[in-house]
Amino acid sequence: MSLSDSESSVTIQDDQRYDIEHGLNISSTWTSKEQLWQPATELRRIPSRQDETEANIWSDRANVVEPNIKKGGVVSPPPPPPQQQQQSAPPGPHPADFPDGGLEAWLVVFGGWCALFCTFGLVNCVGVFVEYYVNGPLASYGASTVTWITSVQAALMTGGNVIFGRLFDNYGPRWLLLGGTVVYIFGLMMTSLSTEYYQIILSQGIVSSLGSSAVFNASMSCVMGWFFRRRAAALGVMISGSSLGGVVLPIMMTRLIERLGFPWTMRIMAFVFLALLAVACLTVKARLAPRPKPVRLADYYRPLTETTMALIVAAGFFSFLGIFLPFNYLIIQAQQAGMSPTLVPYLLPILNAASIPGRILPGILGDKIGRFNLMILISFISGAVTLLLWIPGSGSTGAIIAYGAIFGFSSGGYVSLAPAVMAQISDIREIGTRIGITFVVNSVGALIGSPIGGAIVSASSARHQGGAGNNRNHYLGLQLFCGAVMLVGTAFFALARYTQQGFKIVKV
């Protein structure tokens, strides 16, 4: 389209009238003539890896140009590849900008693996803590009250992401990793000195969990910035560190408590964690430079106005209501069902060992067949196996072990796929905040799930008043609750998937 000299000299005040007369629909945010008449070739330039600024505004420019292809005479950018036409990509840097591998990216994964071994790995030891407290210094409080310690720990570790996610988006991971490490180790050291209920709540439930939350968020968010097509696989490899921690740490804790006592056990673990977290501080780094923005309340509720996001958050809430119950109560239920005392300490390691392939394989498979598709399947298995195996097999050693292995695999898949599903619908530049919003809602489920389970067991025990042979019946209500809420979570994941592609059998 050619423009005469008189046309090109229109004033800024006449821009709107001029646009209408010539069929243009240029964004009102372009206020200068130079920006208004920027050549189309500049608009079509595909961002390079060396030019992060251009990468960050790729989506914005594409949204401005495409509606004006015919009316304004602007040449359309090339169409996306066929695989991207099925499903709109989230806003943010172009997929080609992500390294999706290389030494630097995999070092970030390794550092995140070390971080999750220390943080989420310890959360996977809740059964050992509950058993020690119930049979030791907090015997007078009962299981329902004691589980508030581990519930607060899990809730703050996940819920703290709503604060640390925004700090990550604004300032990057460095100070989150360093500060989180110091606070986490301090909390564990204080736990080693604690003997009263309120002291343990403060040190283990609050201080150490806030430190671990900062480390967890920084590691998780950094990995998602380095991978796109292989994101679920990379997250699965990183999160497998928490599974291995759940295998090694319960055995380590049980043996050390028997030989050295609880205080020195916590101190030894704190020193081991300090060494591993030092590795994380050296290797975990963000690919994109942080973009500080003022904190606005709208940034926290706006994502929840997106239907898919809201459904995923609801699914996570119900899943977290039930996902920690087997970790908390499987050991105690097996003891009361008459399982051999030599086998009981290995139940939690078996559960966590099964979650290692459960966190790696679903991530790899999810990148190939669809993360939403696999998340629905994994969540369904977690709920169904609880109802169909744990309940009828409550009095059988073999059935309890089999349940622990299957639930460990499926729950491990949930933990690795959940962040990948969230990242799939999000702008990677806001991933810290969005992960934080999701986890703060999930943390409410984690906070109240175990105490609800404990209250159900206590009420059932009061009704039955049976002998040791009937103790397994006391856990029926807890088992039904666990399986039911996991299946409700599955239904919400299915609805979220429906908002993306309906009932089409495609990769989502």
C-alpha cells in the first residue's frame, strides 16, 4: 500500500480517524509516528536465542499483526507448524527459544534434584515423624493432633510458593536459594532441640518448611524456563530426587534414631542437606532475566478467572486432600493390622521407591501423548487403587505392600505432571506466580487432609472399641475418604482437559 505525502503527514490527533478510513486497527499503545509506520518486516522477525527482548514480545506483536492482514496491507507472519495448530501455545517466549537440553540446562535439573532430595524428600518421611512423636515425646496428644505438625509442614512448603513465586518472577532464584537454605537448616537444628508440641510446630512445621518452600519454588521454576517440548520429562527427572529421598531418608532416620536418638538424627540430616543444597545454589539458575513488577492483587486473582486454570487448581485441592494420607497412616495401619515389625519400617521406602519411576516415566510419556491425558489416568489410578486394593487388603501383608507400590507410582506421576500441566497453559515469564497460586490452594488440602483423616480414625475407634484383630476396620472411613477425594480431583482434571480440546482423542 503506497501513501502520499499528504497522507503520511497526518497528525497524531487524526490517527484514529485515519485508521478507520484506511481499514487499519493499530494498537492505541503505539503513540509515535516512527512506531506507527514500523516496517512489516520488523514485525515478522522471528526472535533469536540471543535476543530475549524480542522473544518476550513475540506473542504481543503477533496478536497486533494478524487481525490486519487484509485491511491494512500488512503481510501475515508464516503459519505455525501443523502440530501447533491443534492447540494454541501459551503467551511468552517462542518455543524455539528454549534450549530443551544441553549441559547448562541439565545442570539446573541436577541442582533441582539435589534440592528436592532434601526438601520434598523429608516431607515424604512424615510417617516416620508421626510414628516417633506418637510413641515418644508427644504420646499424650494422639495421632490426630500430632499429624497437624506434618500437615502444617506440607501446607507451608507448598503454600509458601504464593510469596516465593512472585519473588522469583521479580528477582530470580539466587537469594531464594541462599536464604531458603539458611532458614531450612536452622529450622532442622531447632527441631533437634525441641521436646514440646509448640516447639516442634514452630521449628519443623513453620521455620524449616518456609525455608524448604523457597528452595523448592526456585528450583521448580528455573527448570521450566529451560525446557519446552521435554518439560515434563525434565521435571520428572528433577522431582525423582524427592522420591529417592523418600527411600533413603526413612531408613536412615529409623536406624539413626535407634542408635543415636532423635536430636542427633536431625543434626546429621541437617549437615547432609547443607552439602546437597550448596550444590543446588551453585547449579540452579534462571535462563531469562527477571522482570520486576509491582505487586498487584489482580496478579493473584486474574489467573483464577481463566476456566482451565481454575479447574486445575480445584483438581489440585482435592488431590492434595488425599495424597498424603497413605504417607501418614499406612505404617500405623499396617502395625495395627499385625504386619511383622521387621517389615513395617520398609513400607514407606517401598512406597517412595515405586514413585521414582512414577515421576520419570509419566513425564517422558506425557510429553509424547499429552500431559493432560496422562494426568487424568494417573489421578484415576491413585483413587481407584485405594478403594479397590487398600480397603479389601487391609489385613494382608502382601496387599498392603502391593498397594504401597502402586500408589507410590501413581502419586509420583501426579507430582511430576502437575507443574508441567500448569506451565502448558501459562506464560513462562509468570510461572513463579502461577505455580504459587496453585500450590497455595493445594496447601489448604494438604493442611486439613491428614487431620480430617485422623479425626475419622479416632471417631471410628471410639465406635468400635474392638480388639487388635479389628483395628484395621478403624481405617475404613479414612480409606474411603482418601479414594473419593482423589477421584473428585480426577473429574476436575477431565473438565480442564475438556476446555482445551473437548472429547477429541488428541494430544493435550
